[in-house]
Amino acid sequence: MTSPTDRSLAFTPLTIGPLTLRNRFIKSATNEGAARGGVPSKQLVRFHERIAAGGVGMTTVAYCAVSPDGRTFVDQIGLHEGNVVHLKALTEAVHRQGAAASAQITHGGCFTWVKDLSCGRPLSSSGGFNKVGLLSGQWWRQAMDATQMTQVIGEFVQGARLARDAGFDAVEIHMGHGYLLSQFLSPLYNHRRDAYGGSPERRARYPAEVLGRVLDAVGKELAVVCKLSVTDGARGGNTAADGARIAKVLEAAGAHLLVLSAGLNVESITTMFGSSFPKENRVKMSNPLINAAMFLQRLTEPQDVSFREMYLLESARHVRAATRMPLAYIGGVKTLANVNQAMQEGFEAVALGRALIHGADLVEAFGSGRTQASECTSCNRCVSMMYTPGGTSCVLGQAGSAELNAQGAAS
């Protein structure tokens, strides 16, 4: 009798750069809310260890800031020497379960709520009014000059080296969702008239320079992945055709894998998650800024978008057609049939978020034939759960431990 494992390419090894994964399932980066004061917690270790034990080839630790000015908020993992010991506890736990660990490295640019920035106004591709400032009080953003651009490249390089020292097998450079490198890629933010603005290829120049320097620093030891918003999902932003042109630049720069996401945090979060955030599916947060952000998104975002499986497939196909490099499909993968479709469409890997938050053992369940589909309802409430004391969890399951979330991973 043929098992699901025998039938699916997804359960075969995948080599990306110097790294070989045991299979083609990747836990996508989803902010776990498990780094109080920027320190990775025991709850974060437990979260990723369970995902690794559940069978993924690699799990991605979300949203590690490459510098203090690069933070979006204070409870965000900081990539600095003091956190290496805590991150080592996490990577060792993941490795014990046979999986690889990737550190998502990022700079928030003007998407920040941090007040004490050494650079003064938040950095971005271009200056002017900062939409996020409606919530954070940071009303204006500044266009990065050559010195600042060089400095931030150095911060990404140092962050990648620290990730290597902490035992990570890969780094994922965040170029999506409206953070700094996405602000260079998107015409909604990038209005530069120098060599870093204009066509999609010119807007991709700075992110490609960051990628190139990170590859030079760690690319022989770590897989270097990029997360890309293929389409901005907002009027005047990048289309899928633009995203495919940007992907070709990143391919030429040597990226080992692209994770093909979509959408921006401020303008088009529904594009990112593939469905609306109904009011009844929201939890009330104690943080007034978060509540204000949710309120504004309800005013600006569509309220009647229903979830559908494989909702980013159409945009991802543009990149698949334009490139020959390894690509990870993400967006609405809930069934083994979805996984197999992604493989048949020519994607080398699948990345899952909400489905693994709902059931950490989903990959094992697929492989053993125990289930053919996740029971995740795609309600999006796990997104808000990151702000609760126990961190990110599925509202249909057990909440994270507030006690473990208050303890440093190596304490």
C-alpha cells in the first residue's frame, strides 16, 4: 500500500545553498510574542521545539531586529551578543528534534513604535509623512543617505553572523510586509530619483546589496533566504509582474531560496492573510496602540474577504515562470492536496504558518496518513494572541505559558 509520504515530493530532502533539509515543509515566520524586553524566552523555545518535533524540515524564528533602531517594538528579539546564549538554547532544542532553524533578520524602517531612535526620525527609502506615525507619533520619516545605507548593510551582516554563532542553519532576510527593505521595493514608499528608485530593478538594488553582503559573510555556512511580498496588494503598489522582476534581481544576486508572501502591514494586511479580520474574531488588547491599529485597519481594509485555499498561487506563479531558483510557496496551504499541488506547480517547498500554530504535528500527520487536512479555521485570531501574556497560540488549543514567557531561554 502506498503511503502519503511515498506519493509526495514534499517529504523528500531539499538542498538550499549549503543546507539540506529533511523535507520540504518550512514553518514560516510568525511573530510569537515570546521575547519580553527583546530577550528570547523559554516559551519561544517550547514553541519551536514542538514545531520541529512535529516534522517540519525547518522552522523560522520570526522578526529578529538587526539593531536597536531597526526594532518595530520593544518586545522584539534583538540580534546582539547578549542574546546569543538564549538563541542557542532554541537552536539546540530544534536540532534535537531533527529539524533546521532559520532566523528571520529584519529592520523595521519607518514601521516602528520605538521612540528613542538614535537616528532621530525613522529611516526609510524616502522621506515625508509617515503613515504609521498616526499610531506611533512618529509623524515623519527620513530618506536614508549613503552613510546610513552602508551602516544598515553592516547591521544585517552582523545580525547574520550572530545568527550563525547562535547555531542557526539559515537566515531569512525580510524584504516583505512593509518593513525597511520592502519600503525600498515598493513604489508606495520609494520615490527616490537616484540609482535606488524608479523601475522595479532599481528599487531592488539596495535589498540586493544587503543580500549580497550577507551572502559574502555567511553564505558558505548558512542558507540565505529572502521573504518577498510579490504583490503589495494596494493601488499604486507592486503588481505580481513587478514582483517577478524583483525576484529575478534577487536570483541574480544569489539568494538560495525565496519565500513568496504578499501584502503590507499598513495598507493591505488582508492580502497577507487572505481573509478579513471580522470584529467577532478579534481579542481586546491592553495595549491601546494595538487597539488603535486594529480600529484603523477595520476602517481601511475590506471586511468581506473570505478565506480560500492557495490564495497567493496566482501571484506566485508569476515568479515561478520568471525564475529557475528554489521557491517556497506560502498562502492558504491547509491540506495534503494543497501541498502536492504546490509541488506539481514547480515550487520546491511549502511554508505554513497558521496551520502549524493550530497543530504543531501537522507534517507528521500528513506523512503518516493520520490526516489529509488541517482543522485550522483561518480565523486569524492567533495574530492578536501574540500580544497576550503567553504569546502566540491557537484560540482553539492551549494557550502559551505566561510563566515560561517571562523567563529567558537560557535562564
